[in-house]
Amino acid sequence: MTNKLTGKDDKFYLDRAVINITARCTLKCRLCVMGCPYYQNPPHYSLETIEKTITNFFRIIDHVRWYEFSGGETFLHKELPQMIQKVMEYRDRLDKLLIFTNATLWPLEALQKMIRDNAGKMLIMISHYGKLSPYADTISKWCAENNIECVIKKYYGDDQHFGGWLDYGDYSKLNRSAGELRKVFSLCGSTKMNGTFTTHGGQMHWCVPSARGMKLLKKIPNAEKDFIDLFDESLSIKEQREKIKALFARDYITACDYCLGDFGEGITKRYPAAEQVK
């Protein structure tokens, strides 16, 4: 797998990167990629942790096309406005800041103001689960009225986005051969997106399953070559960038032998989204 990480000006670029700010959620979706319903104490990162993550990310990365706040439900985090403000210190180094929401909550006034004040840099991504997302249309209308870009992904009824959700499994070891691992990595949606670079508690992983299975569940053996520790300030910028380059050069990562995977439409079975755990 190769990717152009540097442009003509020798700057260091990523296409996208995700910070998970919380695993607390207003829904209990059975196939949640983050496994939110299944944590006894869902990770809910402090403002200090998120600000340090942002600072150290932009210490390494010169420009990112999409920088994303994800959950859980992001609107549950009362310090989300301050997190947005921190990202905007680097506004010239990103195209858009994406905020993912399931539209179960109406944003508080402080959050509305922060989004309006930075409208040109914001993209609100709504996962619309039908009756489970009562504010989807209202948030979309509010965005339009305030010149804020908004995208709704339909996850109810027929014609669901990408055909619905995936079951990534329980992260048990699958004992795939090297050839099988190379194949699943090459077909994986995260690889096709040049990595989703998902960060939990300072660890930036190639994809969500790697971050969840290794950092949170500890069911995937810890492999330092599979992630960038943004909190390891003993490494130079060059050394951190070399770790990212090495990830792009990999044929597969450790998580590939623990993940049932996202191998494209028509290959991996899809399920109706947001089925609730009873």
C-alpha cells in the first residue's frame, strides 16, 4: 500500500484523521463499530487529553483534509465547544472539521455558537436512524440557515447508506494465512480511504478495529508498529512521521487477523443499522 504523504512543498499530509472524544452514547446499537453499549465505563476523554491530542497531531501533520470528532454521541460531551476552538487554532491546516452526530440531541447554545462562528470550516455529519434520530431534519435545517455544510447518511428503511452496517466480530484470533491477511487488508474500506487514523487516548491507529481491539478491549496484542503514540514526546517529528510512512508501506496490520472486516459491497454481509440492544 502506497500513498502520497508529501506534496510539492514537502509538507506532510493526511487525507483524514479521527479523534474519538467519547464512547458514551444515547443509543444502544447492537453492531456499533465502537461497541458503545458494551462498556461498563465507556471512555469519555477529558478536554486536557483531547487538546493534547490535537496539539501533538499538528506537531507531526502539516495538513489534513478531514479532521473528525467521533463518538459515541459527540453532542454528549459538554466540552465539545472548547475542543472545536482548539482545532481552530490550526484552521489553516485542515480543510474541514467534521462532527458526527446521531441527531438524538439538540446542540446546546454554546455548541451552536462555536459551530456558527467557524461555519466555513465545519461539516456536520448526521447518521439518520429514522425515528431514533428525532433532530436529524431540524439540525439539517439549522445548518442550512447558518451556511454550515451538512451531510445526512440514511440508515433506516430501504437503501441504507452502503447497504447498512457490518459485524466486525468479537476480535477473536482468526489464524489467517499471510496471503489471506494481505488480501483482506487490500480490500478493506480503511485501506481504500488511505487509513482512517483513529485516535483513542493519544494512540492513533490505522483503523477503528485496531484502535478498539488493541487500545480499548486489549484483545489484539499490543503492537507498537501499528499505531503512533501522539503522547510520546521523546520521539522527534521525523521519527513520528517515519512511523506513519511505515504504516502505509505495510501489507497488513495485526488487527487484520482479528477483524471480520469491511471488504466492500457484495463481499461482506451488511445488516440493518442501529438495531437496539434490549
